[in-house]
Amino acid sequence: MRHRVQGRKLGLPSDQRMALLKGLVRQLFAHNTIVTTETRAKEVRRIAEKLITSAREDTLANRRLSRKYLATQTPVLAVKRPEGYGKLHPNDKAKVTERMKGRKPVRTGVSTDDFVNRLFKEIAPRFVDRPGGYTRMYKIGFRRGDAAPMVKLELALED
């Protein structure tokens, strides 16, 4: 029995479940809206609303707590590969890679600090006077294939 155990399992092991939810929260903050299944959206909403509530007060402790959920593992600086690199023959890839040696890395990804700063500087100030309910869910139908109920989860930026 799961008495007084909060949260949904979503049919995933705990590490995969947390990775999925963190990714969805990052995308929600990056794009202000996501389309996902209803059960996933309900879990994402719990995390996102707690993060926004803590971000309303800009302190070092709150920033560190939000980094826990918004941390990314993608490299921010990397040497960018040319267009069509994936379609090349392995021998040609080796030649292109040899020519790319010594190039200066460029910004390719979004860092954790980008998400945290967006949360604290752009998203949270909009909700300072709002006591809660920072997200909205709209049902948009059923997914083709498995008929899972799909919803659009968005930040309630306007009243």
C-alpha cells in the first residue's frame, strides 16, 4: 500500500523519472508551454510551482535549490560540426575531424545558469503579487497510438 506517499511513478525507475521531470520543467521554463500527457503534466506542475514560489525571493539558498532541478549535463562549449556531418562516410568523418582540431569552441547549448537566471529574472517577478496557481493545463485530446490524454501546460503569464 502507498498510504501518504506523494507523487506518481509514471512507470519509470526513480532516476529516469526524475530526469524526465527535470527535462520537462526546463522546457516549460524555456518555452513557457509544453505539450505532454496529463499525468506527466500534473507532476511537472508540482515541481514548477514550488520552484516559482521559491524564486519569488531571490536569495543564494533559493538559487542553489533551483539549480538542483534545473541542472543540465549538456556541454555549453563545443566545436561545432559542419552541416551534413552525420551523413558522411566514416573515412570522410575522420578527415573533417582532423581539420576541426585546434578550432575554438563556440557556445552550443544552454547552461544551468541560463535556466536559473531566466527563472529568477524573468519568470518569478511576474508572479510576485500572485498567491499561487502559476500554471494552466488545457486538455487537447488524445494521443494517436495509445490514446493517452494530452494536455498543454503553460505558465499563466497574464490574468
